[in-house]
Amino acid sequence: MGFRCGIVGLPNVGKSTLFNALTRTAAAQAANFPFCTIEPNVGEVAVPDERLDRLAAIAKSAQVIPTRLTFVDIAGLVKGASQGEGLGNQFLANIREVDAIAHVVRCFEDDDVTHVAGGVDPLADIDTIETELMLADLDSAERRLQNLSRKVRGGDKEAVEQERLLIRARQALEAGRPARTVPVAADEAKAWKMLQLLTAKPVLYVCNVEEASAATGNALSERVAAFAAEQGAAAVVISAKIEEEIAQLPDAERAEFLEAMGLEEAGLDRLIRAGYRLLGLITYFTVGPKEARAWTIREGTLAPKAAGEIHGDFERGFIRAETIAYDDFVACGGEAGARDAGKLRVEGKGYRVADGDVLHFLFNA
């Protein structure tokens, strides 16, 4: 299952520097992870997870394959993008194709790096992009409502549902609120997603700070964090310059560099995990002597659907799943120990896979 997180931001906020660091990190992971640059502005990175390495060590797996997240470096946006200014049309089209948005916000002062608005104000930058996306959504909603009118008069049930959702979205947008603030019932989720509203996508604010503030953040990033909390969004502090330096270092030197900078881990690891959580994703594992592998699924996924991530035949012919919780697998020293201790469970089609489950699927071919 592919999940795409679009990196957006105004020009000169450090967006491309951050993406370059991500792709260099991914290239360095190539020995254990099949990195590919699908397009010049698309790259896949491994989701850091210490549990996978521990499972592989216990099972003496020959290969370790982490789960992954795709990041898309989307063209810089300027005021008026909703009307096609700059690369506005390309920008908006690219955002429609991603599952979530990582919004890079400039939270550093630097006279050598010009700000497009003439001064550093992260909340104003956020407002610029959010306004353009809301204007684009409002235009889209109006056009779609007009196109649906004939089908609605004819009693088309799907059109009636779309109209109801679009009206709710339009009301929020006209009030200056993004579509993600609209309450959506579980049975409406599929139809809501099909509307492809830009401001319905979850957002992670990435506060790009100067090197000295990488560990603690600064006053500007604190303002963004407070704003994100009010919006029910997430925020992470990162120094794109530091991440670019880290990405070019050999593995043996990274820990020493991080310690010298007062950092417990690379900011990119925090960013990748935050993006993973933002999308409501969890991980399950398959473990054996040949490989230990992490698999990405949405929280709440049933066992047959989870099996389908490995192969479609696993889902179609699903019989049952042999399940061991991660903690039990570790405590019992592996599958055999967990089985002997009675920690291996047999789960059927109605089982909702839990984060960290170690699974073995039985199926009819």
C-alpha cells in the first residue's frame, strides 16, 4: 500500500533542502531497502522502527525490510496560486494526489535568504497557503454542485450524498475553515474522500529552525506548535541544514554528530514517524529466517485486508492468522517460545490487526 506525503511551503523556506536530505537518507538505506526516485521530485524513505531490528535479531533473519513512506516535493506556492499564479495549477494538481501534507514553515532569521513576503512570520505563511487551498476548494465545490444539480433533481442517490457533503464543505470554507474541520461520519468517509478536497487532507507543520534551535525549537516554532494544537494538527521541529549534513555522513559518524549538536535522533526520523502517525497508519510484521519485514496498514484494518498487502491471493483465500503480540514474541525469544507459552493466538476474518503484531497467514490458493 503506497502512502504519499506532499512537502509544501512558500519559496525559500527550506522545503527542497529538506527533501534533498530525505532522498540522500533513502539512498544511504539502499543496502537494506529498495530506494527509488520515481520522478525527480519523488522519493521513498524507510520508516524507522527499532522493533523490526529486534525481531530480526531474535529470528536471525537474513534480510531486514522496513516499511516505507513516499515524500513528494511539490512546487513552491505563491499568493494567487488558486487562480493559477506561479506554478499554481501544477501545485494544486500535485496536492490532490497525496494522502497528507507536510507544510514546511520558515522559523529562522537569515538576511542571506530572502523571504517572499519581506519578513519572517510563520503564521502569516501558513495563512497564505491555507487561504489558497481553501479558495481552490471553494471553486471546486461550487463547480461540482452546479454539475450535480440535474442528477440530484433526478433522484440519483450518489449525487444527493455528494451534494450534501459539498454543501457542508462549502459552508465551512465560506466561514474561513478548512474542509478537515467538517465532521464526517464513518459511513460518509468513502464519499467524502472522493470529493478530493485539498483542505480535507491532514497536515503536519514542519518548523524549519536555525541549527542552534534544532534540539529545543525557538519562539517562532512555539507559535506554530500552539497554532497546530488549536487546529488539531501536529507540528515537528527540524533544522533542514543539519539534516542535509547528517544525510551525507557515514553511519559511524552520525551518532557522534548528533550528540555534538545536542540531538537524541535525526529530525528526519521524527518527521517520518510523525507523517506515519498523521496518516493513521500502523505496522505489523512477518518474521522468519529469510527475512523480517514491516508492513503498513491503516489502523482498524481487518486480518484478510492486512494479508492482502502481501499478496492478493492471501486476502482472497484467507483462512486464519496466527498472531503473536510484539512484546510476547520478544519476551518468549521468538515464535517457538511464544507457541510453547500459549502466547500464539489464532484469529479469524473479523480480527482487527494491532500495531506490532507478528503475523503468519494461512490461506487457500
